[in-house]
Amino acid sequence: MVEDVIERLETWGRLLSDLPPVDCRRWTPLRKSRVVRAVRSGALVPRAAAERYGISKEELRDWLLRDQLAGTAALRVTRRIIPRVHEDRSAVHGRPDAIGAERSASES
């Protein structure tokens, strides 16, 4: 019984010493996984983790879920590019639609 408590405290100590710095701004998958492991083990309470690192509870919940479903690799974030939709292609390219101009020239 006492040995189990000592072992748990030693594990928590290792997990807490592996945590990223409090002022961490660049979140790599490894850093996220260290926070996730500390939360899952009980060494760090979710609310304390969110406050410590200035992240939302929802973001931490997302890390926990992604890690659970697919491991550390799932904690990698890729930038999403949202294409802009323009009705007038000339607004995108700064010139009339070249393809449309070629079509109308070949049709005449």
C-alpha cells in the first residue's frame, strides 16, 4: 500500500519535471503529449493545466481526445488554408479571365 503511494508520487514527480515551461508558446506534439500524460496520470488537474499554459479547457480536451484516438502523432497541427471565393476572377488575378477570353476569341 505505502509502496504504491511512493511509486505514484515518484511517477508524478517525473511527469511534472518533464512538463514544458510555463511560458511555452510553440506547442510541438511532444510537448502536448507531456501535458496530456500528466493530466491522465492525475499529476496535473485539467483546470490547472489550462491555467498554467493559457489554453482553453476545450483545447486541452481536444488534445486528450486526439491522443486517446491516435497517439502523439494526432497532436500535430496542420495549417488549414481556406480558399477565398470570388465571383469575379479578375478580382483575384487583377486581369480579365484569360481562359474565358481565349474561348471567346477562338469561337469568333
